[in-house]
Amino acid sequence: MATGVAGPLPCPPPGRRADRFAVKAVRATVELQQKPTFSQNLLTRFNKTEFENLSETNIMRKRLLTEGAKELSYEIREIVKKANQLKALGLKIHWENIGDPIQKHCQVPEWIKEIVSDLAKNNDSYSYCPSKGLLKTREFIANETNKLGGVQITPEDILFFNGLGDAISTIYSQLSMTTRIIGPSPAYSTHSSAEAAHAHSSPLVYHLRPENHWLPDLEELENKVKYNPNVAGILILNPDNPTGMVYPLEYLEKMVKIAKDYKLCIICDEIYSKITYNGAHAHPLATYIGDVPGISMNGISKQYPWPGARCGWVEYYNRDKDPEFDAFCRAIDNAKMIEVCSTTIPQLTIPMILGDPRYPVHRQALNERIGRRSALINEILSDVPELYFNPTYGAFYNTIVFKPGVLNNRQSLPIEDPKIRSLVEKWTENVPSLDYRFVYYLLAATGVCVVPISSFCSELQGFRITLLEEDEDELRLVFTKIRDAIKAYVASAN
Ligand SMILES: Cc1ncc(COP(=O)(O)O)c(C=O)c1O
């Protein structure tokens, strides 16, 4: 029996209309066959194995999902679904899961609100902006970077996004599938998930060591780079989320040296670059990258803070040094162009706010408050013997790690409400890692909502907290609850 048609239809002879010719050609071909069934036709038009992979019960004729989709998860918001179930049962939730200063009652100063509201009254503010972002804003940022005295850029080296989250997913999506960016573990999961999803594989990591102030294991990094020719770049988060570590210059310089020796680029997420305290300073990538190709990422979500603005940008460094890197940057620009552009009003505010003499004063005051909270948390949690605890110096998170062997699957916390107890027992039946069990019990017993550290691309057992609570009494209450819960949980089944 004849099988269906495969391959292109013949070209129409000169002077014949293509559409009519095509219809006739199809009719003739079908008549030549003994009327194949619908599924036989499908089998010839689609890759056979793909077709066979679909079960009889599938409605869709084609698999929709990419292999990489299983890498996409964001526990920072997943945990909210569980907390909301408990809230509906009457439990008061203390939100320690998300890095949103506004949600934790940080007040945006009036002068910033006035700038935003004046812009909102101007009709021009409502238009699209150029795909790369507003020229005036890019000029302002290029000038700020050039003033640092390191690598020099022009406004053409800057591209705006709808939040840095948008930049992160766009950048990894433009990488060839076998090309890998090695990143830290633990890691802010938007990076590790997007990189892993693009590669259809698990994330490739170098470890930040809690027993060494969360500094990176550079020997491991170099070995992984050396023996894996697919690694094309190193990701650095400075200051780091989720650990609150700020890189010493000597570490950054060694990482750039590795990049230079093995012909890699550097991607550096600097969204917390203006948020340091306890005497720390975050060295900007522009000042130590030398002639290595690199991308710096930044945004206003944390700097103002205005996370709801969805406004971030990238700066390309040394694109003239390597044509492959330059082509990659152009592809990222084109990906944004296809999308049209990013949000206009937040970009308009940048020179007006970051260029205002009141801005550094405002940021300094916020940083001092974060530093004080960091000290208070140290006071409460630093001498629990079952934990690795490191003081923080930047961003507004801390990662608290249980020492090896401390957690087991028999530990629990007393919960009076039977409905809440039965929910948590169900959740802990099948957890991906023991720190989820602790986090669920902590949530159900105390209402404190933190995020398991194993969800940050890490084999460590622990949890991430934020340093954002503006109300000092509430802060003290929450962290005392956490400390007491750790002690009770560990003691419940040693
Ligand atoms: C390290 C890091 N990069 C990027 C982002 C995303 O920022 P945006 O709000 O600009 O999407 C965050 C948000 O928490 C972050 O912590």
C-alpha cells in the first residue's frame, strides 16, 4: 500500500498561480494513493517516534513541553500556597520568604513618590520606548559606570528589561543548548533554573562554603571549568542571594583570571550592589573585569526599592574583544526587539532618582537599618550549636544551615490544631529533602514562612530568611520563634 506524501510539493511551472497549482498537486498525489487513513497521514508528516510517544488517551498530537521545563521551580513563591492554606485555617503568617522590602513595610520616601507621580501626569510617559531603553537613561547609566574608571561603555552597551528576571531568562535562552554557565550553589533559583532549563540538564555549580564564610571554592571552580569544555561563562552574584556574602576583591580577581585563562565570559548579577553594610563594599564588575567579556546585571527592584516597577538592565563589557560574545549580545538585543520594549515610566525615573543627591542618603539609611537587623539576628541565632551561622554583609538575606546529620525524618514540632497538624503530616510524607520537613513544621507550628535552602540549587540542609522586617519587636519575635523551634525540633528525635 502506498504511504503518504513526504517531501516538498513540486514548483509551479512559470505563469501558473502557486496556490491553485499546489491544490491540484495535492489532489493528484492523494488520488495516486489508496486513500491513507488519518493516522497514516500523520505518521508520514511527523517524526515517527514522537508520534508513538503519545499515548492513546492524548488529545494533543504533539508533545508540548520541553525537557528543560522540569528544571523550572521557584520555591520562594511555592511556599506561599502552603502558607495561605494555613492562613485560611486562622494561623498568623510571618512572611520571611520573599525579598520584597515594600511587603515588609519599607516606606518609599515622598520625594521619590513625587517624581513618579509627576511622570504619571505627563502624557508622553505612556508611550513605548526604544527597544534598548530610553537613550537619556542609558546615557546616565553609561556615565555612572564610566566614572568608576574601569571598563568604558556607551549607551549602546546597555539593554533594558522588564525586571532582571526577564533579563535572566532571555540571556540563558539565547545560549546554544550545549553551552553551559557555571554558577554558585546555593544560588538564586531564577538563575540556576533558567540555565538548567536551557541546557535540558541539572545546573552546573561551584560551591559557596558555609564553613568558610560562604566564600566560593575556587579550586573546584577551576577544575570544573578545565575539565568541561562546554563551560563558556562564570556566573557571580555579588552581593549574594541567598547567603548575604560580599565577595572580597581577591576572589573576584581570581575568578576573572580563570575566565581569562579558559576564554570564558563573566555574568555578574549586581542587583544588590548598592546594598552593603557592616563595613563591606561590593566591587563593581566594571572595575576588575579588565579585558574579559562580561555582562553586568542591575535593576531598581532593590535599589529604590521598587520591585513592582519590573525594571532592570544589563551592561555589556568588552564586546569589541570577541566577535562571538558580540554576536551573543546582539542576539539578546534582538530578542528584546521582538518583544518591542520594556516598561517606560520606571526608566524615566532612573536619572531623576539615582542622580538625585538625596538618593545616597536614603540608601545609606536603609543599609544601616539592614545592618542593625543583621546584628540582631546574629545575637539570636549565632550560637545555636547545630547550625552553621554566618553574619551577612550585603543584600538582605541570610542562609542558616544545619550541620550534617542534625536533621532526620522523625523530627517534628507540637501542633495543637488537628486540621493544621494533619495538613503538615500530609505535606511531610514525601519531601524532596529533609529541610523541607523542617520548613513545613516551622510554618505550621509558628506561622514563620521561610524557604528551604535545598530549593536554591543546593545539597545543604537549611533555610533562607530575610533581613527586611522594619518592626524591631516583630523581628525579635520571629527570630526567637525560629531559634526555639530549631531547638525543639532537633530535640524531638535526636
Ligand atoms: C540576585 C537576584 N537577581 C535578580 C532578581 C530579580 O529581580 P527583578 O525584580 O529585577 O526581576 C532578584 C530578585 O530577588 C535577585 O535576588
